Amino acid sequence: MISTFWNTLQDNSTLAGLLALSSLLILIGSLLLVPWILISLPEDYFHNPHHRPLESFLHRPVWRGSLLVLKNALGILLLMAGIGMLVLPGQGVLTILVALILIDFPGKFYLKKKLISIPSFHKVANHIRHKKGKAGFQP
């Protein structure tokens, strides 16, 4: 299977270039977007089920529907990118965490709380916040 993929890339330089470019864009995007989102969240975000990051934008029904669709679409895109970054360069685990923050689904709060309780997640997320002078997430 890997040799078939490798042969396809060798035979199609445009595909190889597009994959390399998309990998680079995902890497740069994750390096900019993931820290910004983690810094923007309140320190008790993972312990308070009532935090809604986009709540201030959702007062008007017209905006609410549009922004919810865009937020979930961005979350799904980040989730796919994060899964890809588990084998490609980038912050895959943190990108998946940010995707889960954006996507709305049943059981979301429990899953986010479970993920942030993993010591490696918690340590990296708090390190990013401390570099910008923000208090770390509550354990």
C-alpha cells in the first residue's frame, strides 16, 4: 500500500506538490491558530460546562446560525488536520483539542475535561499560556 502511494507521488508531481504545500500550510496555521485559541480561553474553561467561547457573537438569530455553521466547519477542518498532524509535522494533539472546543456534539464537555486531565496535554497547554503571561488551566 505504501509503495503504491509512493509510486503515485513519483508519477504525479503536481499531487506531491499539493500535498507538500497543504502540509506546510497546516503546520503554519496550527502554529498560529492553536496557541491563540488556547490563550483566549478562561483558565476554568475545562471545569465550567457553561463557557461558550462565541457566546458574545450569538445574540442575533441570523448571526447565530451562520456562525455556528462556520465554527463547526472550522472545527471539523481542524480535527482532520490534527489527525493528519499525528503523522505529519505540526501540533496534532493540541489541534485536535482545539477542534473539539469548536465542534458541538453530545458529551463534548466530558471529553474535553478528560483530554485536559492527561498530563501531557495539560503541561503543553499551560506552557503556551504561561509564555503569554496567562494563568494555566485548572487541573
